[in-house]
Amino acid sequence: MPLAARYTSARTLDTAPVPTPPPGPGEVELAPAYVGICGTDLHIFHGDMDARVSAPAVLGHEMSGRVVRVGPDVEGCRPGDAVTVMPLRWDDSCPACRSGHRHICQHLDFIGIDSPGAMQQRWIVPASTLVHVPAYVPLERAALVEPTAVAVHDVGRAGVCQGERVVVVGGGPVGVLIALVARDAGADVRVVELSAHRRALAAELGLITWDPTVDDVPDLVREWTGDAGADVAFEVSGAAAGVETAVEVLGVRGRLCLVAIHSRPREVNLHRFFWRELTLVGARLYDRSDFERAVVLVADGTIPADRLISKVVPLTEAPAAFQALEAGGDVMKILVDCTDDAQGAAV
């Protein structure tokens, strides 16, 4: 019976066999290959989302894999196809869907949170969620298409244009991806990050970084922009200090794009918004065009996905991987290898 990594209670995961029913009409069975652990997964692991997540819950929504079987009435895919999944299922009837914003459906099923995710050896999903990946793209790299789609959506929501000056506050995986996508759009980008390891990685990718514990970031922005301020700031840190910095660096009519999940209300300098006519934009998920663009960026090397992968662990070691990420340290992205070969005798 296939294995799955399951959230059972706060800070507790296990691996256990789970049954896999055959795919029904409009469904496909996938063999997940690699699944990334993201910040939302850590929120679940901490127990912060117990009101939404029903334990035992199979986690994971950043993934790559191959089609194993297709159910009735499925067209456009066949066994062996390399794919990723846009893990959203909407009702098509709520006000958000009717206004064309299905990705933020008011009754959204975020697969991997509200329903079983990819951190298992076999996974049944709607065929409509599949996004094909070119056969030449290694599946390890393809696992970063989903977070890249987040970055594509964020940069689009902020309206980043050629020649604009952009500050990304928070240089974790999504922050670095936003910086890379913004740079690809023609922006001049700076990344603000506490971790020396993450700053070093960003610098290796050609990004200029600042350390907020040493650097006076608003002064550096004034010097960089000739006292004009940044055109766009992305708040990706999830910290109160990050919000303050992101607002402070913006110039007249600058745009603040809120990416991080803030679990509690934050104080915001609203006078700054009034005085400089700033705009606050929320950026939550993505749509299919964001995913398709992300596939191109990963496939052509604009996103050096392999450089962002710190470690790959077998499915049986997923609980330890969550604990390692929670502890911090010199890590960026950890992938869980769900392939049968990786588990050996554990299957």
C-alpha cells in the first residue's frame, strides 16, 4: 500500500500506508516525485491551522510527478506525462468566481490544506488541475513551479514594470523567486534579509542584498533612488519590522504588495500612505496563466531551481525535515522524494 506523510497533531507528523482508490470521472492518479515544504506547511505543522485542517492530513502542494492512470472522461493527458498541479478547486458559483476570480473562490478547496495533498506515493486529483511540464525538465526542478507561480502572480499584482526600483523584504524561497521574476520583468531589485546564508545565496544569483541588522535600509534606498524612494516593495518576511521597512522605503505613489501571511494584526504607518499616496495590494495565490508562465521560467533557466534546493529527503524522513525547517539554519528549500525507489524497504 502506498505511503503518505500525515499531519496528526501540533508538531507531529507520521508516515503510514494509505489506500488509493481508482481515479473517478474527470480524475487522474499521479505518482508524486518531489514535494516541497513551504511556509504554509510549517503553519499547519505548528498547529496554527487546526481549525481548517482535519487530522490526519496528507500535506504538500508544491510538487512534480507523473500520470499513472486516467479516469473516465479525461482527455489531454496519458500515463507517463510529467506534470505539476495547480492545487485549487473552486465552486464556480460564489461572488468571487462569478466576477472572474476563481483562484480566490469564497469556498476554495486548497488541495494539500483543505483536502489531501501530494506528500504520498499515489495521489488522486482532478484532471483540470494538471499543468504539463516539458519532458526535458528534471522533476526536482519542476517541484518549484508552484512557488514560482506565486512569484509570477505577486509581480503581476504589483504591476512591476521595466526600469522600476523594487525592494523585496524577506529573502526566503518566495522572496528570492519574486526578486528573480521582478528582475526578469526589467526591474532593478534589492533584497532585504536577516539570514547570512540566504543573503549569500541571493548574491550568488546576482541579486544585491542588504542586512537590516547592520544596514540602514531606508537610507540606502534614498541613496539608490536619488531620494525618490522605491516604486514597489514586497513584504515577504511576515514580521512587524518587515512591514515597517516595506512602507518606509516606498516613494510617492509607491505600491506595497503584501505576500506574507501575518497571523496577527500589524501596526501600519497610515500617515505615510496618505502623505505619499501609497497603494496596498494583496497577493494570495495564482491562476493558470501564472502557472504556465512559471513552467517557462523554470524550463528556460530564468529560475535556477536547482540552486534553491538545499536538501532532498525520502518520504520516510519527512517528519524530521519539518523539524529541521522549524529550527531554521542554513536551508532554503527542502524537497521530499516520494518515488518508490527512495523509500526502499520501507514501502
